[in-house]
Amino acid sequence: MSRYFLPPVNRAMTTLDRSFFQKTVKITAAHVFDPKNVGRVQKECVEDIFKGSRSVKSVVSEVDSNGKRRMLVRLKPDVKHTDLSTVGESTRNLVKGQILELIPHDLHLKYENWGYNEIAEAILPEELVNDCPSSSTRVAHIVQLNLQNKFLPYKHMLGAIILDKNPEVRTVVNKIEAVGTWSEFRTFPMELLAGSPDTQVVVNEWNCEFHFDFAKVYWNSRLANEHQRIVRMFEPGEAVADVMAGVGPFAIPAAKNRVLVWANDFNPDAFESLQKNIMINKVHGVVQPFKLEASEFIRTSVRNLYRLSRSPSAIRNPIKVYSHQYSEGVQEILRRAGKTEEEINPPPVYLRIPPFFSHFVMNNPATAASSLEGFIGAYNGLENQFFDAENLPKREFPLVHLYIFQKAGPMQYTKRHICREISRGLGYKVRPEDLEHLELVKMVGPEKGYYCASFRLPAEVMFADVPPPREEKEDLNVRHWLKWSEYDDIPPQ
């Protein structure tokens, strides 16, 4: 914003005083004699016109000193009403043609005319202005900040400004501690800065509706594209195990794509929301919810799915999946467009339960690698389902999508570190070339990345007879099941 239009400054303010923010700026306006010519003036004098904003318009109507209403087009602050040399040729020609005249104009600005950044920078100490906190996370009606300590004395004023400048926001909170340090469920304590204490939200993502309490479960709206990227890998008719499902951002969109999903979360609040979202999105029967510790869920779900797929009841009664149901109004529009009744209300599709999961999604970057132990021996005794009599593969091994934090650096360096963590979890050496894909989902710090590593389960892990012995090492909080001589040249994280 031009310096002419910045709000007044009060760096001693401790409680937000909205009435303080008032200012009158003397500028020049073009008085258009005939309102019908306003459009012409806007078009021909574009280089001289004040570039208005949502709250400060370029064209205004006002009553003059004689009580007559007139149309004004506000001009840039460097235009002088007494000096035609300060405007362009087009404006000069319109003045000479008596289409308009240049007159002095008082532009009155108040709190409502300035945005969050302008107000915040006017109240913060000068040494903090350049670092004015402007990034935040938006979840439905909640804005969540992550304020540095130096901004905490001004937190309530900043929260109030955000609330004022975003009509759709009703709650502003500040994250007090880092994600995962306070709870094993990746929730975090927060304080209310402004607005209502209501943290119950409804989020729409990829034609799915999610209901949950933002204070009790983990949700990140910036992961919408990542959710869709993974879901697009699933084929209709496949079975997917969502090991740390949360409120269902992977599971429910997948189910709507006719994928059978077993979704698990150990957080009782997330599990409750998951159950609710399954019903709201009408994917019950396609998504089965569980509340187990992650590695236990992996071990039990593999066997249970296989047994279920072979049961006479499941064979006789495949899962009925209905397509999206249009509202009556939309149905009528489609009929008028020539769509058939079968296109408007297609018959249900019947899914048979696959014997094995094609994908495992493990989206808890803090604990997913250690939960890989659940795969050790999980398929023991089922070798004949994956190999024929000549010991040749007859079906693909499951693909695991594991989320993990790792120091960002050269990709080969990062791959080796991630493979080390995967290997510790599986008790089996996984090499960089074993990764089918490694995606940097986002940066969560200056040097810390949030990655998704996709790899096939090794046969040596799946069909292992007995999990290898493990030795806990508390200072690293990892499980050492192998000797790591090949990784000795990698500096510790």
C-alpha cells in the first residue's frame, strides 16, 4: 500500500482501539458531469485512476455543498487538481472537452479500510514489523496461529484483528506447544486469542464432509492434495488398510471410489469422528473402522481380511456400493439435458472382499516407522497365496505409503536416512533403490521435511517365522534390530 494510505501508528497500544485508526488523505478526484460517462472515464483515464480495493472504491457518489449528488472518480495521490501536467493526455483531453473537471477530494479512511497486515504493523514495535506474523492455518471457522515468543505480548490484539478482517472466521487460537510433544495422538494444546471457544468444525475436501473437534484430533488442511495423490493410486475393488486413519481423509474419498477400506486410529476422539464421518458420507459397509494400536492392527487385519474373504457369508453377500445420489433438483436438470434414468441413478455395484490389502497407508510421521514391526511375520503361512508351485510370484506384494519426518538435504542422502528408519522398523535392510517413490510433501521447518516413502513389503519380512529380538535404546527412541555397519558413514540425526 502507498505510504499516503497507511494507517496512523500507535506502538504503545496494549488493547486494540479500533477508533484510533482514522485518517483523511487529500487527493484529487475527477468530477464527471454526466454519470453516463463514468465508464468512458474509467476506460480512457486508467493510468491516472486510484487503484481501489475491496473497502476503498475508485468511483464514489457524493453530495456537494449545494446538496446536489455528483459522481467522482478518485485519482492517484500524485495527481494535482491545479496542474494538468500531472495527468495523462487522455485525462487532459476529457477536461478540455468538458467531460470532467479535476477537484480536491478528501478521502476518509477508518479501521475497516485497512487489512490485517497494515493494522498489525501499525501497533507492533518497530523492530518486529518486518517479521509481522502473517501465516496461519485455516480449518473451517478456526484460524490457528503459531506465534513466536516475541509476539506473545500482542497475541490478543493480533487475534482480534484477524477476527475483524475475516468475516467467515469465528475463532482464533494459538498453538502453545509443537505437534506431538503434548500428546501421542499428534494433537497440541492451544489458547483462545479471540472469538468463540467452539472448536467443533465441518471441513469439505474432495466432495467429502468431515466433522471433528479440532482441539482433539489431528487435521491439516494443507494436505488436501496429498490425500488425493495417494487415493488416486487405489483401484476400484482393491482393499486398503489405513493404519493411522484420523478422521478419514484418505479412507472416505477412497471408499467413494469403490475401494474397500479398513480404517484404524487409536485416538478415541479420532475414532469417534471417523465413525461419524463414515455415516455422514454414506460409506458404511465400504469403510470398516477399528481402534487398535497401529502394529496390532496390521498383524490382525491381514489375517482377518484373508479369513473374511474366504467365508461363505462374504462370498454369498458382496458389499453393495451405491453411486453418488443427486438431489431431486439436479436429477430434474439432468433429465432435461437428456440423461437416462440409469445415468442419473445408476444401479449399485457389488464388491467382493479381496483376500489381501493392496496398500497400507501410515500417516503418523512421528511413529509410523516404529509401527512397521507389525508386518514382521504377518503373512507367515500364506506364502502359497503369493507364489505358485514353481515359487514364482502370482500377485504383487502390498505397497506401503509411510510418512516420516527427515532432515531435508540432497535426495540420495535423504533416501538413505529414511531407508535406515524403515529398516529399523522392519528388522530388514531396505535400500534406496527399494523405494518406489519418495515425495517431499511439505517443509515443516527450515531444514525438516515431511516425506512420504512408498515401498513394497519385502518377502523376508512378510513371511518371517519369528520377529528378531529387539533392544530398546532410550536416548534415540528407536528399535535396533540389526547391526548398522553399512550406515556408520551416515552422521546421526
